[in-house]
Amino acid sequence: MAERVVRVRGTVDTDRSARMPAESRLARPESAMPLDAERIAQLGSWRLDPRTGDAFLSGGLRELAGLDATAGMDDLLRRVHRDDRSALKAFSAKLRMATDDEILEVAVRDCSGTRAYQVRGRATVDDEGVPRLLHGTVQDVTDRHLMERQFDQDRRLFSDAQRVARLGTWEWHIDTGECIWSTTLYDIFGVAPGTPVTYESYLQMVHPDDVGWVQERWDEGGRTGQRVECENRVIRPDGTVRVCLCRGEPLAEGAGIVIGTVQDVTEQRSIQDRMQRSSQRFTDLLAVAPVGIGLFDDDNRLVDANDALCSLLGRQLEAVRGLPAAELLHAEDQAGEDAPDRHGPLVAGLRVLASASGKPVYCELSSTESVADDGRKFRLVVFSDVTERLRVAQQLRYQATHDDLTGLPGRTAVNELLRELLSGEHAERVALLFCDVDNFKRVNDSMGHDAGDELIVALARRLERGLPVGCTVGRMSGDEYVVICADIDRAGGVETLTRSVSSLLKAAVPVRGQLLRVSASIGVAVPDGPDTTGADLLRFADAAMFEAKAKGAGRVALANPKMIASANSQMYLEGQLREAIANDGLVLHYQPVVGPDGRVLSAEALVRWPHPERGILPPGEFLPVAERGDLLRELDRWVLRTALREASTWPEHSGHPVCVAVNLSGLVPGDADFVDVIATSVVASGIPWDRVIIELVETLLIDLPERSRTAMDELVERGVRFAVDDFGTGYSSLARLKELPAQIIKVDRRFVSGVATESADFAVARALVDMGRAMGRSCVAEGVETATQFHVLRGIGVEAFQGWLMSRPIPPGQFRQLLRKGPVHIPEGS
């Protein structure tokens, strides 16, 4: 609560000729101020005889203190706040010592501390200077103090406000040019407070580029008495430039004085400039951005759009401005679950816009809310056109799930369809037919791969056109098709469907101007329980197909428990083989290739599988497992990597390095990473490039595309040689010998075995050797087992020999010992 200070005022009467006894003077009523006057002034008077202690309190004082007519000075003193009594006591002591005409003051409060009083006193002294009468006043100054305090506070707040707002005040006397500045204005202009300032000195501080129009505006305002406002630059004494907003108007009409304010707006204008530049950059960005950008108001209507968005929509801005967001969408999007209502916002994510032509435009949307300079909310939406990306993705998915040659669903799509059907409520009605074209290899070998591809496509079209409703045909690989029937009952049963598919694949098909009579072996499988998976069904049907093929061309077999058990065994063996490849559970044996003089020229790496239960397994027992389980490629990589690593440490034989030959069947030149896989293995092993021989069967080398030939040429340039394995077993080998991109020809053992006893075999072997020599290729005879074969082959020009006559395939340790022993034994004679 506000304190009230009481001031007591008193005088000392020095008119000694009019002196009277103190008692009579204290009691004189005419000496007291009229009560009404005291009330108006909120004032009371008092008198005190210091010698007798007699006191007089006026009626006004009694009312101020709340005292009755009987109360005395002690009662009055008890009305003083206890914290102020010591000050009042000191006041009384000083008053008793005061000289004539000396007025003393003290401020006190009432007991509650809510009222303030001003106490004034004066002593009247005798000739000897001794006070004979003390008298004075007590005035209630509570309201005045409150006003003074409020004034001080307002003045302080005003000063603080000027300082914080960087707002100074000024006064300009037009006639004299004199200016009066507030402290804050001195600070704004960087001038020492109190420095005399005139209108001219102010103009000298205005920036030279602004002073002309600034002076003109203020001069006009001074003449006309109109209000003036201008924003200009000011150069302070320290050289810094500030931007000031000046306002002024006449104090009164005809007074010749203008008052006003100056506000330092340098920071605000700097921020505004940056915002304007940023806004301009944003506008420029909208214009050149390759993505569509739209601004939507709080009602989700389009208010602005860049050129890219208008281009996506195929419409001018004025045609779409004001449209609800939902009307920008294509019909197929408006029907979606997350389509907005007519007045709702666009939801982020994949949306379909409607172009002017009605063509759907697929866009990824992202949006954010913001507030404009005027405080209005808006939504910024970015439209990224992903139509082409979706088209490419769809095309890539199609390519990934469909066969490039026939356009039929591939292995991935087949697995997805089987998974979907077998998880449905009619899974027991699903049937799968696995079809393998009989003797397809003969077509490829005799007529070429292009003819084989033409046959595959023709059979695919026959199946597509002839299958019953609810059946889907797919191509697994090579000459293998599958037919998936979603409801075998609807198709007439397994026998009816199988007969229909068999007839479609047993026909005379025109290829390259010839009618090729073909047939297919078909394996049929149906689920054997609710837990049957798509992979199970494929394995069962594949096993049944092999069973049918074993019976002859064009046969059909239905998977039975025995086949299913065999397929399960195949899967178990496949899993073991996969683990053996991954954990180096295989071993390599090496069979040397020997020259006529017994020197080991190279060695072929032959893989063996030390099975934990069945002992050492030769390739013939597990390569079919690898082929069915799609493991040939991984097996080739393991053999290549291991053979090169082991061969890099072989000792020389008879002073010459020994090459290593690796037979590949899963990793082939047509693979995109063929060169990279071989190159990585060579570099990792450290073996010289010219000690590496890659063996491929001749069917893999016929009709190679240009890309595959380029890949092989790249390796040949580095030193790698290619060998045609089992040459002579094809149906057009002699005619195509010139086309084979290989440096070595390995004559198949079937010709070698009869070369000494069968004239036909002898003739073929000699023709192969002669043609190879004429084309700059070296020949290796495979399967040489007798001395007679050796001598005959050497006689017709064979340059290298491989077979049991020289050495069986042996483990790596024994092969290293063989190399250390010197030349291999060669039969004598001729």
C-alpha cells in the first residue's frame, strides 16, 4: 500500500513587544485557522509550550488524525507509524534548538502506513534564544505523493520506451532554427548529449543523396503547418549510416514550433530488404522449378501456380485459379480411399492429376503450411511428376517378372501366382503342369539359336491361345513351360487338362520355312496337403517331368508319393550342396594335359564332393542336383576361384609354367558380369592371365551375340584362352567350326575311343585336327586310354593329350608331386 508522508510546518513568533504568557497564547481561538479552510487544504495546526508541555491541536488536525476533542499531543504521537517515530523525535529535538524564523520539516506515516503527512515546525524564541513556543502544521500529502510517483514512473517508462524502440523526440523552433533533442535522439544520431543542435546542423547529417528532398519537405511543412513524414538516411559522426523515420507536426497554430519523433528503423528495413530479396528469390525459384508448385488458400482453393504445374495440367493459370483442390484430381484418384472431399486439402503421397486432355498425370505430393505477410494462412504443395518413373518401374517389374523372349510370366511371376492361389480358399483345386520340349537341343544345334527362339515363341503363342479359362502359362527357362490351373475341376480334371496341353505342344510348327514336329514331356502335380507351397509344387511337377521324359518323348507323368519323396530328397541334397559351396566343402582334382614329349602343358580342374554320408561323389551325381536347384552358377564361381588360387602356387614343369583349365556351364559369356567375375578371380589369385583357360561346351559358343563376343575378346586380349569342350558332339560342328571364338579345340572322347578301330571316327578326328590347324587353333584329344590311340592321334597332328593313359584326375597334393617328378611317361613306338 502506498505510503503517505506528513509534513509539519511551524513558525516562531519573534515580536517580543507582543509577548504573552504561553498558556493564554495557546488558548487564543483567533490564532487558529478556520476549520473549513483546514479541511479544504487537508491541513491541521498545532502549538506546544516547551516549558510546560501544554499543547493545542486544531480541529482540522484532530480530524486528520482521527482524534476526539479530549485527545492531546501524546495521543497524536501514538498515531505515527512506529518506524517513523525516531525521525519525528529527532525533528522535535532539532526544533527545540532552532533559531528564530528557521522552518523544519519531516515526513511521517500513520500507524497503518497508508497515509503520508508533511510535518512542518517553527520555534519562537525569547531574547536569550530560548524557545518559548513551538508551532506548526500537519498536511496530508498522500494524493500528491501518488501523483508524483506516477509522474516519475511515467517519465521513466517513456524514456525506456524511447530507448527500446529507438524512438527519439525533438522540438524545432522555426524562427531561430534551434532544436531540442531527447537523450535517445542524441544516441540515435551518435551525438554527445547536450550538444547544441540546429535545423541546419541536422540537415548536415542527412545523407547527401537524400538531403535535397528532405529539406524541401520539412521547409514546406514549416510553411504550411502540415504534418510531415519522411524516411531517409543519416550519416553519423563515426561514419555509420542509419535509416530514420521522421514525423513532425506543429505544436499549435501560429506557435512557430514543430514537434516530432525520429525512429531508427535501420534493422527493420534491413530485415524487410532481406525478406523482399528472399521473396523475390522464392518467386524466381517457383518460376524455374522443374516441379509443379501450387499455393492453396485456407479454403483449399488454388490461388497461384508456377508454369511447371500449369504444364502438368495442360491449362493456363487463369483456368485453374480458384478451383478446389479435389477438382485437380483425375477420376481414378477421386474414387480412392484417401481422395479429399470437394473442399478438403490434398493429401501428401502419390496422387493422379487430370490433364486438360483427360490423360492421368501421376505425381508425388508434399505440402507444408505457412503464413503470408498479411497473416493469412496458405498451403504450399509441390507436385513431382513421376509418370515416367512409374512407367519405367512398371516396365522393369514386367521385365523382372516376365520372359523377354516370349512375354510370358517368368519364374518370379509364377512363384507369386502360386503363392496367391495356394493361400486362397480353393488351394486344393490348384494344379501345375511342368512341360519340357523334347529334343530341343537338337533344334538349337542343327538350326541355330534363332530358330530355337522362334520355336519357343511359337509354342508360347499356341499355349496362350489354346489353354482353358483359369489357366496361366509361364516360361521357367530354356525350353521349359509351366501351366498353372487355378481350378482343375473347372478345367475338366487333371487328365483332360493334361491331354489338352500335350496336344498343344505336340504339333508341326513352321520354323524358318520348315515344319518341325515337336512334342513335350509333361509332369503334373497337385497339392498333397494344406502345407504345400509353390516351391513344393514346382519340385513335384519337375520330378514328374523327369519321370515322363525317362519313359520317352511326349509322355506324361503324375507326381506320386515316390516322386514326391524323391523330390524331397533332391531338395535335401540341394540344401547340402548349397552349404558345401558356401563353406568350401568341395574339393578339386586335377587331370594333366600332356604334350607329345611328356611335358605337362595344363591341367583341367574337376570338382568332387566329399559327402558326409555317401563319401566322395563325382560330378555326375551332384551336377543334376545343382542344375535343378539353380546352383550351377555358384558352383562355377567356387571352382574358378579355388582352381586359380591353387594353380597360382604350382611349381613349373620341365622349366615351363603349367596352365589351369576350368570348365564353366552356369557362368556363361552371355551373363552381364561374365568378364567381371573372371577378372576378379584372376586378380585375387595373382595368377598370370596367360595361364588361365576357360572351357565351354560348343553349344554355348554357337550364335553368340555381339556383346558376348566382345566380353570374350576382352579377356583374350588380357591373355585368357577359351577351349571348346566335347567338340564334335553337335549337329553342325564342322560347318560352324570357323565361327567358334576359341583358341583350343578338345576332341570328344567318343571319336577318340574308336580312332584306331573305326574308320569313320578316324576320318572325323583327322578332319577336325586338319581344320583346326588351318584356322590357327590347337587340338587336345580327350579320353586317351591306350597307347594305340595315342600314336594314331599323334600321327594325325594332335598336339596335346588328356586321359587315363597319362594320369587319372588326382588330388592337389599328388598333382604337385607329379609336376616335381619331370616328364610324364609317354608310350614308345609309333
